[in-house]
Amino acid sequence: MIKKIWATLALFILLACPASCADLPCRTDTINTAEGGLTVGFLGHASLLMVFGGKNIYIDPCGQFFDYSKMPKADLILITHEHKDHFDLETIESILTGKTLVVLTESCALQYKEGLVMRNDEVKTIMGLKIEAVPAYNIVHKRPSGFPFHLKGLGNGYIITFGEKRVYVAGDTENIPEMADLGEIDVAFLPVNLPFTMTVDMAADAVKAIKPRIFYPYHLGETNTAELVEVLKPLSGTEVRLRDMK
């Protein structure tokens, strides 16, 4: 009798969770919101999946870092900028359905020819989610030619509101002044990867400016994460969560 009860309970739990949530072949975290759980899937480097309200939202899906053959199809895809480790056309095509919406920058739209373009500081409601496109660029780190690795105005970070929780996915950026004006951020994904984005100290300054409740370092490359955690120890109010995001 007890075995039957447990079997029924297990089946109920499995059916209550969408397949895209229950069967994800990647590390996941769940963040509680007033409108249900937000499941975050970590797909390596700068690629993320967020499952919320039965929708699969991908950010910068890239097949160089993860096998997407067993991943659920996308309802919404957000692309931060045109570099190939963020804008992978083949991987995008592999997770599309006839109803998938792709949100991207102007430079990406020149190649993709479809999708919804969002520019810095634009705000849209898409599939019931408030999405804010915010600046992402370099000030200090530059190519040998003197041009920044990421020019101001070309790339987006995105703030996505899930229920009452605002989740900031920064894209490729340094600790730019605009971060101080983002408002209340519950979860922040910030890149820490020389020479293209932030140093450990820059990331610490960004966390101080944003004050997120949860900070996920991502796009890590060869960053010494132990050093990053040590630098962030004096900060109160922010939980640092390390995941495999090389």
C-alpha cells in the first residue's frame, strides 16, 4: 500500500512539472517567484535556458559549448550580440518551432533577416514578460587596433521580469556606468573573462553597483573563481553562486 502511494506521488510530481523542466539534460537551479518557479539551465559559457510559465526562453544558445539535440524547443530566444559564441545560427535553427520568437540586435538582424530588433533602453512586453534591453560594452579592454572588444550601442544586456523577480543577463560588458541605474535586481549574470569583459575587480565593482540578491558569474573563461569569491566576501546581501560556465 505504501509503495503504491509513493508511486502515485512520484507520478504526480513528474506530471506536474513540464517535460522541459523535469527532463533537462543540464544543471539547473530553481528561483521562486510569486507566479511559480523559474528554472535556470546552465548550458556553458554565456548560454542559458530559463523555463517559466511553461515557456522555454534561451539566451545566446551556442552549440560549441553544449549539445542541444536533447534540449526542448524554444518559445523565445534572446541574442545579446553578433559574436559567434553568442549568435550561433545553426543552434538557433535547431531549437526553433514555427512559433518561436527571436529577439536580437540590429547587427544580428542583418544576418538573421528575421526576428524582433531591440535597441539599448527599449522596453517591450513579449509573451507576457517585461523585457528591457540595456547597454553592454567595453571601456577599458580593446583590440590591438584600439577599438573596444564590444562597441557601445551594438550589444544588449537584458533584464527579464519573471513574476516580481528581475533577472539581469548582462551580455558581454564591463562594469559600465549604466549599471548603477538598473534599479532593483534580484538575479544578475555578469561576465568575468579577460580580455573581453570584466576582471575580478571590475565584477566586484559591478556587484556593488547593482546589489543583486543572487550573483552568477558566467562567461568565465580561465577566471580564477576562488579569487572572485574572496574579493566578494566583504559584500553583504548578495549570494554568489558558482556554476560551470567556462
